[in-house]
Amino acid sequence: MTTKQVSDIVRLGPVIPVLAFDSAEQGENVSRALYAGGVKVLEITLRTEAGLKAIERASQLAPDIVVGVGTLIQPRQCALAKKAGAQFGVSPGLTKEMHQAALDAGLPLLPGVMTPTDIITALELGYEIVKFFPAQPAGGVPMLQAFHGPFPALKFCPTGGITAELAPHFLSLPNVVCVGGSWLTPKAMVAAENWDEITRLARAATELAAPGH
Ligand code: 3PG
């Protein structure tokens, strides 16, 4: 496995599913269904106990699958996730400690921002791509358009509150490289083990295009 930069990873999108699993087995099944629909990059969050095991199992599904760890809220989680097989990390925010822990673990980080001050901190630490979270509640498309003025070179992966209907609007912005969301894996569909339908949602998502691609 070669180490990829965040800039390479986000371009494998345009949609990165944000996932939380009840068990490692569920993680493996859902990841397989998403991969069958053409999704090559996914984010498995540490919101559940099963997160690390699911990362381990999903990472082994295919040589070209890129599994990231999501909801990094404690610096020490970076090394644990890297050990489990995560190839990148996503955090809802950014601190210097998280930045350093990701660097130390060799985990490319997509840090979260919501305000201009967050953005300036991210720029100071050298980030060129950030997650905009929670995208829809924090201002959605107009907010990203407003960020483009003062921060023209910065690219965003908006996440939070994005739906299949909203995704194309975000993806049409020049400063958006990909979007993240949980709409590819509705809870009821996962509970019903409706893998075919998840594959169908994944395929529809991979057919969306971002201008940054
Ligand atoms: C995230 O962590 O990025 C979001 O919780 C995903 O948001 P969604 O569930 O609203 O798509």
C-alpha cells in the first residue's frame, strides 16, 4: 500500500460515504456493497466501538479501496486508526495536537473548519484541503461561495446535512473537490441488509462529477 496524499484521495470521490457501524461484519458488508457501486474511498467513523475493527476489515476488501478514519476527536486515535489500516483521517475540527498526532502517525489529515478563524489556523498549519462541517447547518453553498473570496486557493470537502439532491449544488462550486455524507447508507437499508440498494445509491453517487476532478 502506497501512502496517498489527501489531494489524491479526495479526487477518488466525488462522494465520500461517512459511515458508522454496529459491528465489524456490518462494516465489511456495507463497504463491499459501496465498493461494488464504484465507491473507492470511504470514511469509517470512530463513533461506535466497531469502528477500528470495521476499518481493518474494509481495508482488506480490495487492493484499491482507500479506507479513512472519521470523527477523530482525540489525538491518540490517529495512531490506533493507522495501525488498523486507515489511509487517511478526518476530524470535525482542528487543533495543533491533532495536527501533530496525525503527522506522527503518518496519517494524512482532512481537518474540519467552520469559520474564517478555523480556516486561517488550517492554512497556517499548511492544509490546502479542509472539511467544511457541518456544511448545511453552517451555511451551505452560499457560505462556501463567500469563503472563495478571501480564500481562493483553499479546497473544501463539505460534509454534514448533504443529501443526494443537494450534492450536485455543492459539487458545482469551484472550491469543492468532493462531498461527504451518510445518505448512501440509510439506517433502515443497512438494518434490512439491502446491499443491492446501497450499491445502487453508491453508483448514482459516483456518477456525480466535481469540477476539481
Ligand atoms: C460527518 O461526520 O461528516 C457527518 O455527520 C455526516 O453528515 P450526515 O450524516 O449529515 O451526512
